[in-house]
Amino acid sequence: GNSVTQMEGPVTLSEEAFLTINCTYTATGYPSLFWYVQYPGEGLQLLLKATKADDKGSNKGFEATYRKETTSFHLEKGSVQVSDSAVYFCALSDLPGGGSEKLVFGKGTKLTVNP
Amino acid sequence: KAGVTQTPRYLIKTRGQQVTLSCSPISGHRSVSWYQQTPGQGLQFLFEYFSETQRNKGNFPGRFSGRQFSNSRSEMNVSTLELGDSALYLCASSLGEQYNEQFFGPGTRLTVL
């Protein structure tokens, strides 16, 4: 079945450092890809998404590009802030049409940003 | 507008009991999905309801069931609780059409003793 593998961390960075969280996937067809963020004590929030190959999703300074050739969707941010401390989840749509109602998630990567 | 709400937020049960969790979606949303989050298995899809019908299902035993009402509110039920059912249960709602964003609730923390 479809699956997502992401670096598990934890990742600790200093403020203004560059962030990369790796995510690769295994899937039949061309699923939609997502990054979600979970702040302490809260549910998941959609950070960005891409629905087809070469699409770049971006939001709040975060970016990820859908790479079909390497089956990857790595999350990047040029300069992290303390407020970015959270757990980040890579996910793919497990539905043939790409809908987001059934998602397969990676294990999550905990990011801590120190002042 | 109000977000997805889940009740109760915390629950403690003992093995063998059953439990019902509730999820109220964002107004106008017709799809509700449920996920189980544990440290070992991560986030796993349970099932999705759309217009009162189960539309998608994950790989969980029959002890896990759900339903959706005409106002789109959804409940999930777990019967004969096991220690391994201790988890954070998240629900998410969306309009239910392709590429619509899912909005997650804060979750219900279930502890089975």
C-alpha cells in the first residue's frame, strides 16, 4: 500500500537557521501531497500541499516541491523562528482521485527552535 | 466561524468497557474523517463519513465503528476496549470534494487502564 517515510528527528536548530525535513513516499499513481503541523496540545493544521508533479506548495515561508522522479516532498524554510517549534507531518492522499479525506501520514518530525 | 470541536477532550476507561467520542464539524462541511494517533504507530486513518454514509475505511477491527448524523456531526465508538486503544483520536472535517482542505479538531485523549 501507499506509505510515507520522513526523517524522525528530533531536530533542534537555532533561530534563523535553514530547515530541511526530508519526506519520501511510495504510491501507485500520483497522489496529492501535504505537510501538516501540530503545535503542542492542538490538532493538525494544513501547512501546504501540492496536487501534481513539479507543483510547489508554499505558506508562511515554508516550501515543498512535488518531485515525481525522486518520489519526494521535502519541507524547507530559509530562516526558522522560535514560533516554528512544532511537530511536522508529511502525508499523501490515499484516494484514487487525490482527495484529502483519507490520508497516509509519516511518523512526524519534532522541531525545536532555540533563541 | 467555529472550528472542529471534539468532546470529551479527555477520557479514562478500563479494559472491556466501550466508549463513544463525538465530533462536530465546521458548519457546512459534510465529510468527517477519524484518525488514531499513537507514539508507536503514528497517525492512522480509521474511517470517513460523508452525508451519513461511510465512504472510506481504514484497516481497524470491527470494534471500531462510527456514524454520522443528518447535521454532519459524527460519533465513533470503540467496544471492548484494550490497553492498546489508548491514543489521541482526531477528527477532521471538509466539504468533501476533491482537494478540499481538511480541518482537524484538537482531539480526544483516551486512556485505557
